[in-house]
Amino acid sequence: MKPFGVQDLLDCYARGVFPMADARDDDRVFLIDPERRGVIPLNRFHVSRRLARTVRQDLFEVRVDTAFSEVVALCAEASEDRAETWINGPIEALYGELFDIGHAHTVETWQDGRLVGGLYGVSLRGAFFGESMFSRATDASKVALVHLIGRLIAGGFTLLDTQFMTEHLAQFGTEEIPRREYRRRLAEALKVQGDFQRLGGGAGVGAGGAAAGTGAAMGGLSAGAALAGGMAAGFGAAGFGAAGRGGGAGGGGGALVLQVISQAS
């Protein structure tokens, strides 16, 4: 039997299913196809005034695709509000391969040279599938999410899939939609070609610095039942295409990213 590879994984995303594991130390992986799906409408993303102020101040250095394996490993760690993780060894390896071919990405927040927050996900044409996020400093993952939204809007993406609806994600305007509607939106997103690197890399943003670069304006697999609510953390846990990748500092500062989001609303 042919081993399950990255193209098989991309085909799963194109069909609307995604992999998860029961536990960090369990090598089994299941394909999940929830009856209801969480999505963040890119034209209705909500940023609170307090968070917008934090983003505008550039308190974190935002980088893209510079520490993929580290972000995944930190997302896989247990935390106070997440005793168990769905990211196991086989999943880490598969997403590492996706990253190598330009279909997986990270948005990272750094402070004093230390990685303190971030997220990773999968890009496929006009869809981005948020996988998980982590935070080791106040607002670190939220800032990464805001920068992700700006990047997706600038790059022409039309769908941001968060897998599940959570209280954490609800504050940003996340919607929960039925499977049929999700697949309709996914089919539309696969008709367009998103560009995750549209905002570029370049000098980017240093913590407390000004924006540089202007840019424009998330063994084999077997089908399994959806995991219980406690395991369905994924992109909603606070602590979530275009081939070819290039890591570097984020291509736009907080003010630019907020402007891009505002213009899309």
C-alpha cells in the first residue's frame, strides 16, 4: 500500500477533511469531517480597540516562515488550558514536508529575540486552513492572527478555516457554518490563487519599530469520527496554495495590516 504523503494530505484539504490525533504520544491519525465548521470571514474580522492599539504599537517583531518546526512544537505542548494535544509525531512530519514545498506557513511573534507566540496553517489556492496557535506572552497569538488576516486579504484569499468554533475565536467574528455551506465556500476558494507572500518579507517590523515594505494596500491515515469537544482545540486554542516559500520578517507593520483589514470591511 502506498504511504500517505503530502499530496494525499492536500487532496484531503481540498475535499474538506483534515487530520488530528487523539494524543501527543499516540501515532494514530484520523481524518475529521465536522458537521459544523468554524470560519473567519475575512471581510468581517473584528479587532477590538485594545488589540488594535497593541498591533499598531508593534510591540512584537512579526516574522513569517522563519521558525516552522519551533512553532509546531510549541503548539503541541500541553498548557494550563489544554492538558492534551492533537499534534503527534506523524502530523509534525507531514506538515514539515508541506512547509518544505510551500503549502504550510507560520506567522510568528518575537520579543527580545525570543519566540513568544504564533500560529501555523496550510495554504491551498485561495483557502487557508488554520491548524493551531500558541502564546507565551499577552496578546502574542492574537497579534499573529491579526497579521495573518491582513496577509490573507492582501494575498487574495477568500476562506480562512478555523476547523472548530471556540469562545476564543468568537471575539474575532468567527462563524460556525454547516458542512454543506463550508464545502460550497471551499469550492469557491479553490477557484482562485492566493499569494501568501504578497506582503513580502524584507526589513519588516522590529519590536517598537516602524513598518518597512509596503506590500498590497494554518504511518497512513484512516477515516475516523470527530474528536470530543475537549480534544477539538486546533486553531481555536490560545495557547491555529501558492507554492514556493521565503521566510523573513513580516512584510508590513501593524498600522499597514490594520489598514488592509479596514479596507476589506
